[in-house]
Amino acid sequence: MPMSLAELRKEALDLPENERALLVVALLQTLPPPEPEISDDEVLQRDSDLADGRVSEISHEAFVRRVESER
């Protein structure tokens, strides 16, 4: 008889951290990639905003720092 999801979850959570990480990677690889969350219209609008000077560019490093500081 196969394990229930609750039993499987309990067994997985009892694994050492490195084995749980390997399991997560293996499971994620079986899922389709997520759909983009940004529409073509939004991309065009952002490009227009940049071209018109309504917004300014930032470096990749600045972007990463901002994201990390907001976490």
C-alpha cells in the first residue's frame, strides 16, 4: 500500500538537511517552468518609461542589493 501524503511529508522532513535539499531539487525538476508574470504590454510600457526618462536605469548589482535589503 502506498504512503499517504502526510506520511511521505513526515518521512521527508525527518531526512537530513542535505537529503531534503536534494529531494526538493529532484521534485522541482519534475514541474513545468512557471509562466512569466510580466505581460508584453508591461514590458513595452517599462521600455517607454525608460526611453522617456520617467524612470532611470540601475545596475544589476544595485538591483540585487535592493532586493536583498527588502527581504
